[in-house]
Amino acid sequence: MDSLRDVVYTVHAPGKGYAWLATAWMIFARARMPWVLLLLAYYIALMLIDQLPWIGELAVPLVKPVFAVGFLAAAWTQERGGTPRIGDLFRGFRSNLPALLVIGAVFVVGITVAVMSTMLVDGGALLDALTATSEPTDAGRKAWLDTMSATLASPRTQLAMLFAAAVATPAMAAIWFAPGLVVFQDLPARAALGWSMRAAFANWKPLAVWGLLVFVAAIVVPGVIVAVVVLLVPPSIAMVVVLGVMIPYAFFFAATLHVCDYVAYRDVFHAGETLAPLPPARERPSS
């Protein structure tokens, strides 16, 4: 059966984790505005879905792999000389939608199990803090923030978070490359999840380097920026300066990560392949 066929993937050296991010940044930098507009449309779509009664909160994580196909399609198009378009974002709704929704369901279940597993380590302290509601007053919000800060500072809670990350790892590995395998290799959900897990674990070294670099870019760099602004800029305008720097940074960083999904997928599953030509505009799927 086609779903049981062997899928070829390449195991890369640790340095590929940096190369993926560097290549993704170069692709993004060549079309900054189209990528930012695509990312903005994505966030608006998620917000609108989140507002759906009854199903909104559940639907958001379910459709993320569907939208992931849109970013993959946009990167594929740009790599062949085209330009990312907002219409690309919705390609996944026309590319084996049932399989992509199954991948979304695996994501939801994996994260839920990981979060619930923290109770085995901290007795439910983290879950209690996350689900607690604050009074709509300054005092109530301060009390909630104090409780959350104390919970996160607890060694047991920190150990519980590390345990949850370990529990979530198999699910994250299974969904890492799965959308690409569905859309580019026409695999059903089960086969895509399985081959994604195999390839991700085989490439754990470059993925570890990638994860470390993403941590630095997402946590360390913003912290340094905020600290420098607080030291050098008058308090009256410090917040304005921080927002003026961090909002573009956040968009550029997020867009680069989405491009990187395509770069890593292509490097692992299509290493050394010649680029397929971009069809003439009249032959491309409508957006």
C-alpha cells in the first residue's frame, strides 16, 4: 500500500540546526512584507476561529497544521521565484484536510497529556495556578501574578515543567514534519506522523541545536533588549521604545520560524533534489 511505502530521509550533522535558521532568515529577508502580511492574516484567522462559540478554543490547535501547509506552500513558491501570497495560507484546506486535522488532534492530545502529567511531580500546583482566575481589580491581578510567580519559582514546579516537556517530545516529533509529508508526499496521517517521528529522532542533534538557538532568540535576546532600553532610555518613553523594537522583532522571528519549517523539511526529506519548476500563473492552484 502507498501509505506503507518507505520514505527516504537524511540524517544531518548538528550544524544543520543553525543552517536551517540562517537559510530561513535569508528567504524571509527577500520578501519581508509578503511574509509579515501572511503572518498577520494567520493571527487574524486564529483570533476569528477562537471566537467561534463552543468550539473556538479547541478548533484553534486543530487547524494549526492546516495553516502550516499554507506557510509551506508560500516558502515552496518563493524558493522557485514566486512571491508568498495571503491566499497561500488557505492551501491546507484543499490539501487532504482530514489528515491535517488528525495531526492537529495528535497535537491537542499530546499537549494535554503533557500538561496533565505535571500533577505527577508537583501535585497539581502548576495546573491550579494556570486555571485560577483573578478578580477584575488591581489587587486581584496582583495577587494572581504573585501566586503565579511563586509557583513558577518552585523547584518542584520547574521539575514538573521539564517532565512535561519530556512527555510531550514524542508528540512534537510526530507532528514536526507531518504537514509537509501530507502535502508534498501525499501520505495519510498515520504514515506522516510515523515518518516524522523517525526523522525527527534521527536528527535529534541538529534539532537540539535549532532548539537552543530558538531559545536564545526568543528569550535571551528580548531580555537583553528590554534591559538595555530600561538602562538607557528615560522611563517616560521606555515602554514605547520597547514596543517599537519588540513588535517588529517578534513578527520577523515568528515568520522566520515558519519558513524554517519548510527549510528543515526539504533538507531532511528532499536533500539534494533539483527544484521543481514553478508552474505558469494560469496553471497554479487558485488562492
